Amino acid sequence: MILKAIYPKLPMRDILATQHYYKNVLGFEELGNYGDYLLMRKDYVEIHFFTFKELDIKANYGQVYVQTEDIDALYQAFLTQNVPIHPNGYLETKVWGQREFSILDPDNNLLTFGQSV
């Protein structure tokens, strides 16, 4: 048996807000919109979202870790586009050998981007 890919499923309160953020702010493309289920992709990364209207964003622990090839360029691109960086997630090299930073989407799902150093 071979595992091929993983597609994280994150909660969203409003499909239009999630669609707008991932498409217009982060540059993802929409693969499918099924009313209460949304599929987005950028390069080799695919994220699925399910509607959870009662989501308390203060209690949301949805998280995704995305490996990238040029973390510094991605970080700079997000800064240039005024994408808010998580206050505890500015770009830095971690002791576990990853250079990484984090952002929060509109539903407080944490997206951490990293590259091996």
C-alpha cells in the first residue's frame, strides 16, 4: 500500500470569505465549491474546507504545515501583499532545522510555512 497525498480539511464559517481569502490574498485556485464544502489548490498543496457556521474562532485549533522551496521569497511576497503575519509566527530559523513563519486565515486556522535549512 502506498500513501499518495494528504488533503487537510479545515473548518470555515463563510464559504465566500474563505474562497476570497485563499484565492485573492494567498493566490490559490478553486477546484470545487459544493455549497458547504470548498476545495482550493496552489502548486502541489490542496486544502479542503467544510462549513461550520457555529465555529468559535477563539477555540479553533485547525492547523496546516506547508513545506516550500523558497521561504524567504514567500514571506516577502506576503509582506508586500500586506498579508498579516501571526504575531508569534514571524520568519525565523527553528532549533528543529526549519525556517518558518505562520499566518491565520479568517477562521483562525493556522497556516505555517516552512523550509528545511
